[in-house]
Amino acid sequence: MAEATCKREIELAIPAENVQKATEKVARDLARVARVPGFRPGKAPVALIRRRFAEDIQGEVLQSLVPEYLGKALDEKKLVPVTRPEVDKVEFKDGEPLKFRAVFEVLPEFELGDYKNLTVHVDEMETGDAQVDKAIEELRERAAVYVPVEGRAAQKGDSVSIKLMGAPVGGGEPVQAENIMVHLGAEETLASFTENLTAANAGETKRFRTEYPADYPDQKLAGKAYDYTVEVLVIKEKKLPDANDEFAKEVAGEKGRISTIEELRKKLRENLESAREQKQKSQAHERILDELVKQHDFPVPEALVESQMDTRLERAVRSLAAQGVDPRAVNVDWVAMRRRQHDRAVADVKAELLLDRIAEAEKIDVSDEDVDKELAALAEGSGESATSLRARLTKQNALDRIKSKLRSDKTLDWLYRTARIETSAKDEK
């Protein structure tokens, strides 16, 4: 039966004679260098040194004896802490054994279940004509241009150039701008602009109020209301290129080696099939881990969970920064967000421990060649040479982490090859 926690406690007593010997040695060493008023350096009596520097001597004795005896006890009990032991309940009295308690966490003991006959389901992903047509339409949308139109009013889908003046409701600094482009009906366009400018003609002036939501990205406007006077300058309509051979050549570029629309369709189909394989494999990996975690019930060290929660939070912060968003400026309760990561972090730690045990059972290891290949890929991405990257990671003690991740990845690939992967219709819920 799995234990409810990975926390362990050891209470130890170091024999009084050993404590006495260590105390005398520390006192003698200190007497050689201590400066005591009335005595030349190194000439003060040891008994005086022991009285005057009792606290310092005790601290030195603890630092020298506790790790030694704790290490022996851990070896005897075959316990490997995953956290640095916390020492408390220290009893240190002259002529008596030195007593203390050590509290730490260890890796859990558990039996591996049947990991060789897993069945997981991945979503079915179509890569037929309809998906190729959609990809062609997306390419046409990207290549779209806006051209001025005359003789009709603005309609959804048009891009309207406007001159704008706005007065904040309740008073404040007015705003004004010229030649702003507004895409009518677009997701990023406020509904009030789309509603009031649709059916407007070039040269026409519209007046309306806009209320900005509290979470509007521009903090100067968030939660405020403005009365706008908007003059429509130019109406432009979207023109999509025809899906012909010329379009195919432009999309592919000089190195694309595509000269017809049929060749472009073939290439897009190949890309879709490749993306489907990658997505389904990634999904299968995720579901294999979920299945493994579900099958095994054991506690995990809370320290590893805390570390994983930090990692997940750091990932979210880096993601925002990569999008050009200052994480300090967003309205997010980071403490609550970190707390919500707990269950997922427990699953992450469990999955990693399971992969480690399966790697041991199947003798899956990482070769020097595997590490060299990974470092070469990382170096290429960072613009750093593989040699200097290796030196830097070694100095930072990060090479072992890379080896550990590679071993986990190889184990997951092994599980993927041995599992039964079935496709099923995507759950739209």
C-alpha cells in the first residue's frame, strides 16, 4: 500500500565522547587564531576560549558532526533525500550525547503497472480537399489588398480611413487622430465603430459614444467612455488574388519550385499530412502520460511539486513576454494562478518519476551521440557554437538536466511505439 507522504524523519544521538573530541579539536583550532584581550594571539587558554566562544564552537561542531552522522544513517536505511534535510530539535549539552532530528523528503516506492499494453485515442484529423481549400483561402486572405471604392457606402469587410476626435464623458483630455484604418466587422474592431460606420459614405461625419471594457489593452482608455466625431475619408474594399498558377508561384517564392496551382495544392496536402502526424503523435504522448498517471497511485515529494509549479508559472510569464506583454502590467493574480497549477504539477512529477522507472526497467539510456545532437540543435537555434554551449551548460550544472530530459523523451517515444494508438472523432465539447 502506498504511503500517504514522502516526508521522512530521523532522530539521531551522537555519542558524548565523539562530541567531546570534536569540541576539543574545534576549541584548539580556534585558540591558535583567536584574539583575546590580555593574551598574545594563539596564547589564550583553551578553557577560556571554550567559555568565550561557546556559541561559535557549538556551531562548528554541529556543522562537522551532523552531516557525517546523518549521511551514515541515510546510507544504513537506504534513504536518498530529494530535498536538503532540515535539522531541528537540537539538544547540545556538555558531557551528553548530541541529539537532533532531520526532516526530509524521499522518492516514493511503487510497483510499475502494465505499461507495455497501453491503448490511447487521438483525434481524427482530416487532410482532404476541404482542408486544402481552406489552406488556399487562408493564403489568399494573407495576400489580400485593399483598393479604394467609389459610388457605394461602406460595408462589413471594408477598410475605412477615418479622421477622429473624441471627448471623454465626464470631462478630461480629448483625443484626436487622422488617417486611422478601421476594418469593419473585424474581431479587433470595437462593435460601436463597426455599427456606426457601416453604411456610411466617404465625406460623411458620424457621431457616437464608445464605452471601453475594463480589460481593454490600452490602459488610458480601459473602463472609460468617449463621445466620438468621426469623418469618413476613404472606403477601401478587400481584393483577394485569384487562385491560379501565378498566385501559386508568388506564394511559393523563388525557392519554392512550384509553378502551378495543382502543385501548390499537392504541397499543401503534404504539409497538412505532416502536421497531422506531428499533432497526433504529440497528443498520443500526452495521453500516454495521462494513462500512466491514472494507473499508478503513489505520493510525490511536495518539494518537487513546488518546483514544478514554479516552472509552470515561469512558462506563463515567458509566454507573455514573448508576445510583447509586460507580465507586471497585466491584471493577473499570480499567487492564485500558481496555486491552481498544483494538481497539474503533481501529475507532471508523477509522469517524470514513472518515465524514470520505465527507463530503468527497459534499460533506456542517453548516449554521447544523443547529447551531441541535442547540443548541436540548441546551438543552431541560439547562434552559439556547440562547444561554448557545452562549456556554459557544464559550468551551470545544466548538462544533467538535458540528459534527463532526453532520457524521458526517448522513454516516451518507446512507449509510443509499443502502445496501441486509435483514432476517433474529435470531441467538440
